[in-house]
Amino acid sequence: MQKNDTTTITRVKSPWQEIEIRHHPKFGNQLIIDGDLQISESDPSYNVAMVSPLIMLGSFGRIAILGGGDGGVLHELLEIDSRQGRGLVSAVMIDIDEEVMRLSREYLPGICGDAFDHPKAEVIIGDVFEYIENLENLDGVIYDLTIDPIREGQTRRQFLQELMQKVAKSLKPGGMLNMQCCGTIPFDPATGVSRHDIMGDIDFALSNHFHDFTEQRVFIPSFGESWTFLAARRK
């Protein structure tokens, strides 16, 4: 993900990370965390890809969004429910950094809208990895977080395996997981990681708990490439 030709609007150091709002002449305002571009005003396709597979559920029911502090996924979920009458009962969004939400409200209203204040939305400021253990009988989980390990000495495969076991337990049988995975470029020279290895780790982590996999590759304008999204049903 690139951030060339941008100008800084504001930069904040939260207890968790460095957050920047930058402006790009083509892609609009952008959210950048620890130097990594998260989303731009030009990128509604990202949020559509994160939410649209849930339409296969018929009724949305109870949905949890893990991460997604910019509010874009939550906003898209609420918009689809409003337009199509998808029977959304509740949408809980859990993100650890309140500063991301504050800055998104101020500088990225085209992404988050009024989603944080919607009557069907519950916004939790906290640790996703702890909170997910207390959820159960969900109809859907949207995973909008890193796929890289958060503990030192833990491999990506170990991290994903542990986390997806918790996600599976939170879902009812037949419930749906939708997650962002990685770019579609075969090898990223900046990180030295191949797409094949990333997708292999994700497949390994999901295979014991999920089936009916559906992969999307969606072009995200400010990323400059197509991005991989994966949906699956809990066994």
C-alpha cells in the first residue's frame, strides 16, 4: 500500500500506534497507521467486499466486526441493511484504539458516516482477541485486522490458527466469516513475503472449522492493486 504524493493533515500518537490522516490529490483523505495505508476516501470497494458476502446469509442477524476502527465496514453493513431490509439485529464493532474512530469522524466522514451512532450499532473499545471469546451464536464475523502475529515468537500460522478457533466458536453453525487477506501480487519485495505463503497459512487456520470458501479479488484504487477477500461458513 502506497502513500506517495500526500500531505499530512494531522498525526497522533495513541497508546497503541501512530495514526496519520493524509490527503492525496487523487484518492482524497487517507488513514495511515504506523506508516501503512489502511483506506482512502476513494475506496468504497473495500468495504463492499468486506460486507457483501453476508448477503448469502439471507438475514444478517447478529454480526461482529473485529477491527475496522475507521467505521467504513460498519457503515456499509448498516447501509445494505437499510436499503435491502436484511434483518440486521445488531452489529458490534470492537477496536482497541479510540483515536482511530475520533479521527475518522472528523476527517473521513464519507467513509464512516454516522455509523458509530446508529441505534443498531454497538462500539466496543477493547482487545478484540479477548472480547471474541465472550461472543457466541453470531450469524457473521467480519475480520478487518492484521493477519500478522501480535506476539513475539509466534508464527503467522500459529496466530491465525489460535484466532480462527475463537472466531469459529463465536459463530453458530452455518455462520459466516469474511476477512481481508492480502494483495494479489505474487511476491511483496517490501516485506519479503509471498501471497502463496499467506494464503496457505489462512487456509490451514480455517480448514478445521470452516467450509464453502468464496474468494474475491477486488481492485482498491489507493492500494494500486486488487486485494484478496475470503468468505467461509462455519462447519
